[in-house]
Amino acid sequence: MGAKFTRRRFLTALGAGAICLALTSTVGRKLLERTPKVTFLHVPRVRPLHTPKVWLLPSVSPAPPKGVWEFRSRPDLSPAAVEVTKRAQGTSPCYILIALKEGAGEHGPMIVDDQGQLVWYSKYRSARDFKVQRYRGRLVLTWWEGRVLAGHGLGEYVIFDDSYREMARVRAGNGYRGDLHEFLITPQGTALLTTYNPVPANLSALGGPKYGAVWDGIAQEVDIETGEVIFEWHSLEHVGIEESYIEPPSDPRDSYDYFHINSIDVDHDGNLLVSARNTWSVYKLERKSGEVLWRLGGKNSDFEMGPGTQSAFQHDARCHQDGIISIFDNGAHPQVHEESRGILVELDEQKMNAKLVREYTFPGKLISTSQGNMQMLPNSNVLIGWGSQPFITEFSHEGELLFEARFPPDGESYRAFCFPWGGHPIEDPAVALEQLSAEKVKLYASWNGATDVESWEVLAGSRPGRLESVGAVSRDGFETAMLVQSSDSYFAVRAKEHSGRVLGTSVPVKL
């Protein structure tokens, strides 16, 4: 029977057959008399309709009770869960990238969808600044990993391709260690990164120790393939320690973090934009000489700061069109403003004034004492990662809250991002089995990092080399649970995209 032979057509055919038999009883003899030979046509056997043997089981709640994911098919993965508490129309079509480093669950770079379902996770406990960038003409995943000391990073930067294979590791040059605060790949195949270096200094004029030390904030541009340092800038050569808003430490063993460089961006004219948390300033640097072209905010601002434009202990200063700069203004540590916020500031470099265009705040006046970022999305929405607070929000350009997600209490991600991504892992899908009875099996299927899976097909058989399809179900989150009716001993799953093309097949597993 063809696939389109429905039950209604089957019953219609039976009815037609009955009518034919009735007619034959009255006129059949005359037909036989007029027909010298009767040829009986072959009627194919109609097989009974197949009974489904695979059923989709209810999925796990998007927020596990303990705030930590547990997967039967991937017991080696236990990341913290992200709970989506608001999702309205108009959100950006993208995945959320974070790297949790505090709180419940395992920590590391993680991709989730707009329902909070895990897409990809990997164990790198000290990962920071996890995002999608472009390198060698393709989209890649990048992050910093290493050791954190006194709020600075001692490590290196990782680049992964869309199959989650390491393409490159980038290190700071001239004997420095790569810092966690920035790793930005340029179209020229170079990387802008931050690093820190302690320098002996007399801090007695500021109330500190005579034989103390101060952290020099360093911006580098490094050729990714060769490791050559193309550009290097030192805060101590251009910004005096008296510009800082924090007091020097009394203990000479503690270095004075007067500047605290925490972001680098490329302006429309090719020059650099650097954010310094502890001077409350954003600096524009001449790309070749390192000369400070202007200061935005702080004690020596070159701009007249309009109402609401002054930030405090800020992070993540980024350039945009029409002279707009976005900043995540912590406003705290110690607290200066009533709440943390994301701000858009318009700069007039002829009149040298700064105007507040818009600010984005969390409901309830949230204070983020450290970290955080503000991402302008292609549809003009705004994504904010709240740093030391366990929240991510997306706003419309006008300021309407469209999306909110949260981590378990005490969870932190240095930054949060929203990017399109297509993952095609080289590892096989994973499957786990649980026997319920002689003919019923509970099956769990997952594929860490795969973004194109629409359905799971179940294969079963008495031997690993003789598996046949017994049914399929739609993918349901990171791990799909299924009930399979079968007395076979071996099972596997096929991951299929929407067209039915097989993307990958698991290794057969024995009950």
C-alpha cells in the first residue's frame, strides 16, 4: 500500500468491491457468455497500518529543581541551568552565550536557546568573555581561560570552529600573560587584548606606601598567526595615577589598581577606544602613537558631560554609528549611583559635549558591583549581561523589557552575548537506555553542540550490525526522552534535520 493510501480510501475501495459483487450476481453470466476468456488481475495484499513503537516522553522542566542540569545520556555534563522568566515578541533570533564562574553546577562556556535549554557546554572552569567572532572568514567561538589573580587574568585565548575543534591559541606578547577582560579579533587577523603588569611606585603622595607598586594597564594588538606584537600601549605612560577614584592600598604587598583596563574597541576611524574602570573614563587612543586623543568622563574629561552621562566603575565601552557610544555603567563598588544601567551616549567631537540618548535599567534598581556588558543587536535591541548579578535581559531599542533570564543564586558570568550560531560537532550523538520491561525501553538521546537536529530516529536490533528503524520523534531540548516498544538488545539513534537528512548516528548501545 502506498504511503498516501489513507483509511478513508481503503474503506471506499471496500465499498466499491461490494457493489461490484452485487452487479456480478445479476449480469455476471451474460458477461461470461460474451467473454471468451477471463483474465483475473492481481490485487496486492494490503498490509495493516504500522503501530507506533516510539513515543516522546515529557521533557525535563527548563529549570531543574536544584538549578543544575543532569543528563542520562551525558552524565559527564552538569552545568548550571538558565531559567527564562520572560520572553515576549520582538526578541532577537539568536543564541545566548555565557561562561558561568560562580555558584551552583559546573562552570565553563555555555550556549543556551531562548527557552533556557542547553545547546552546548564544555568544562573550562576559568573561562571568561565567551562570544562569537569572525576569523578567517568564518564564525568561531572565542574565550579566555587561565588563572585569576587580584581581579586580573593570567592565561591565554582560545578559538574554536563550528565543529568545536580548537583552531588556535593566542598569547600576549613581550613576556606578558593574557588578561581576561578583552579579546577582540579584527578583520585584519589580529587580536586586541588586555594585560597587566605590576610596576614599583612611590604612593606616599596619595596616602599609600612609599615602596609600593601600581598595576600598569596594557593594551596589545597581536598578529594571531605569528604572535607578533603590532601595537602596545601602557596606561602609566599616558594616564597619571592621580586620575583614579580609588584609594591606594596600605599594604605595600598589594599593587595599586589605579586604572583597571577592561575593554578595547575599534572606532570608525580605526583608532582605539579603551575603558578604564577605576578612573571612570573612556579614552580614545591614536592607533599608531598611542596618544590619548580625548577622555570621556572622569576627573579630566575633554567633553562637557551632559546630565546622566557620567559613568562610575564602568565596563564595556563600544563604538556605534553617528557618534554613539554604549557603556555598561556599574555605578558601584563603592556605590555611586542608585542602580547599574546600560547607557547610550552621543558625542559631538566638534563642540566636545556628551549627551545621554537612552538608559536601560533592571526592574527593581539592580546594583552590579563588578563585570557586565551591553550589546547592541542587529535589530536595534539591547542585550545586557549584569555581571556580578545572575541576570541577562534584552530590551527593545525604546527600553521595553522583552527577555529576562537568570542563573542560580550566586551565579556570575563576566559578560553575556546574543549571537546567531550553527554548531556541527564531530563527536557522535549520545544515547542512554533504561529497561522498563521485556518489551519496553526508555531511551535518552542528545548531541552536545548540534543546532540543526529536528528529530531523532530510533534503531533497534538483535546485533549491533543489524539495526532497523522502529520509529522517530521530534527533538525536545538538549536531551530527548523516548519510550520504545521493542524486545531487541541493541539500540542507536539517528539525528535528522528538517529535510530528513541524517546528520549523525550514535554508537549502538546494549541493554
